[in-house]
Amino acid sequence: MSFTSEMNTSGLYVHVPFCQKKCAYCDFYSITCTSLIPDWLSALENEASLYRGRFGVFDTLYLGGGTPSLLDLHQITALIEGLRRHFSFSPDTEVTLEANPDDVIPEKIKLYQGLGINRLSVGVQSFIDRELAFLGRRHSARQTLQALEAFRKAGVANLSLDLIYGLPGQGLTGWRKTLEQALAFQPEHLSCYQMTYEASTPLGRKKALGEVAAATEEEERDFFLFTSRFLEGRGYLHYEISNFARLGEANNQPNDPLLDNKESFKRIAKSEKRKPYYSRHNRKYWRHVPYLGLGPGAHSFQNGNRWWNVRSVQAYCQALAQGRTPVEDREILSPEQLRLEALYLGLRTREGVSVEFLSRTPGWEKTLRKLQKAGLIEVSQDRAVPTRQGFLLADSLPLRFMDAGLEEDTGCPRGNVFASGPRPLAPEPFLPAPDLSTHSWQEDNGQDT
Ligand code: SF4
């Protein structure tokens, strides 16, 4: 499948809202009452029937949660077969299943492969038992190692690992150990998330009581930069703030415009074009490609419309059992809202946004020049792409352009643009111009300190 059709073909997400036990940091919607799985499965099939023919062919299926690997052999088979009854999938569909290391048994791996699941996203989080206990994970580091070995032995060729940094007492040394252990399995993809303390979680409450020493902003910044440099130095492309893709086999897909257009990517791929193992599904979210979300709390997007389901499993099942839609609410995005979202999403990726797109914002040239001078954005082949330092401030970069537009429209400066917006990691509005020999994407790949 070419890059262009990949970016136009819809994706399908299924939310599996069950977990055996809630982790201490998690605020995703899931419940531990697994006796509701049969009701949820039949509701899901009813919901799928409502969307038959409305999204065309899908080329991604993402089974997320919750814990999809919790489903037993019969349940996962019924789920996939039900989806295939209602929807068409392209022959090379990327089918991802989120798995917890302690759910893995050889029979399941074999079944996954038989059902066409060709990508496993494994919730590793850490290879250090003390950190896993802090997070309230139900698996040990040893179980994770055994699961990853079993996946590779069974021939699973596309593995993505989720990891968390910024844990109390972890330090860069501990984090590096976890990264090195992960790299021993040569995962095709890594998602590295900064530890966050959501107020509604047990760890969030502990932090509020002062019982947990969260990383400082400076430490968060150090973790982020270390991770980016370390993984890029080992052949991974830092293609979105939290996501890294290993370069694929030589010449496996030569038409990826990301590789063709970016100077910084050319350096990595100059001798041969090797398509990185991106998450095809997640890139659809970042590119406003249509997607359908099924299950409690799932979101969907098509033609500028966004809608989402009720979160409660009971309410979801009840609505569908009574022949009602489980949609809780919807919004129609105006062209301006879509444009701002595209700016926000684009500047969180290494793909960036086109200069032509930026030029639709009044005052854009001055802002772009400032951001280039500050080393936060680089322009290459008519695309404005955040630098590594720019990624650190990605949530605030779109505000710079919006702010410039407002100033241009009204003639008035806007004051504190960050007052109600996302909080940047670094407090100052512009970082000092960096030394390009140590900070540019081209030059600092591979430095791991
Ligand atoms: S982190 Fe994953 S396994 Fe843990 S409670 Fe959240 S969804 Fe469930």
C-alpha cells in the first residue's frame, strides 16, 4: 500500500474496556468486572452493524484498552470474526493488539497469528521490579522477558513496547537499563511516555499528599532529550513526541515522502531507503484521516465530524440492547477548528506542517523566523518541522502562530498566551538560540548523555 492511500484509508479502533486489576497511574476507562465481557461482545457486534458500509475499506484495526489480551481464545476469535462479518479490510491491514506480558500463553500467540493479528503492542513500562510495583503493574520483569522471548520465538515480526520514564528514583541510569533491555529484542516500535500523575488515580492522590517525589521539570526535560538522542543513535526515528520507529528492511517501501523530504531523515537513510515501522493506525489520528471507534468511550472522526460513545460499559450495552446508538455526544468542527487542530497535531510530529499551510495564518513569517532562530523549528523542503528542542515545547508552538495571527488582526499584543493553554516544559517563551553543533537533529543523533 502506498503512503498516499495509507493516509486516505480509514482506520478501525475497538475499545476493550476490561482489566484484571487497575494500575496505580492509569486513568483510561476500564473496569475489572470481566463477567460483562459476553454482553460487551454482543453489543459491539450490534454497534458494528450500525456502521456497515459507512467507512469503506479499513487498512488498520487497533484493539486497545483496557487489556485486549485478557480476552480468552473464544472471545478474541468471536470479536475478530464479528468485525470481519461487518467490515472490509485491505489485504495488508495492520492489525494491532495491546497485550500485557502476564496474559501471554503460547496458544494465544498462535491464535493471534491465525486471526491475522500482525502487530503486538506490549505494556512493558519498565524492566525493573521495584518500578513495576510502584506503578501497580501485575507482571514482573521476568514475566515480560519470557513473554517477549515467546513472541519472537513464535515469529511475531512487529512488536511495539510501551515504556515509562521519570519514575521516582529511576534516574537516567535506571532508564537507560530499561531502554537497553528493550533494545535487546529489537522492537520495531517504542512508545516512551513521561510519568504523569492524574488526580483521579491512586498515584495522583499520593502525589497530592506529598507522598511521591515526582520528577522536576528539569529532570523531565533531561529524560526526554536523553531518550530521543539515545534511541536515534540506535537507529530509531523519533517521529512523534512519544513514539520511535525502527528503520525497516532496505528498499521495503521506497515511496515514503517523509524519508524523501526531510534532510534530517536523509542522513539516516542516505545509502538506502528503509521505511520505519511507524504505527500506521496512530498516524491516522495525527493526520485527520477518518477513523471509526467502537466500544465504550471510543471516539470516531469522519468529514469534520467527531463523535464519542458513553464510557460506562453497562450504559453502552443497554443502549445497543434497546436498539439505541451509544453515542454520547458529537461535534462538527469548523474549517478554522480543523486548521488549528491540524497545526497542533502536525507540530507534534517529525512530519511537521507545510509552509503553504502555515502561510494561511496572518503574521506567520515573523513567527516562523523567530522559531527558526530559537532552534525550535527547521524548514526543509517546504515543510516546517519541530526540532528536538521544539518537541519539548510542542504544545505551545501552535499558540505562537495563533498569537501572531491575533496580534496581526487586532494590533494588540495578547499578553500571556500560556495562561490558559498547555503548559510548556520550559518556562521561558523562547529558548536561547541553541548551539547547532549539539542540538540540531542532524548533529546530535547518537549522543546519549
Ligand atoms: S495501564 Fe493498561 S492494564 Fe493498567 S489499568 Fe490501565 S488499561 Fe488496564
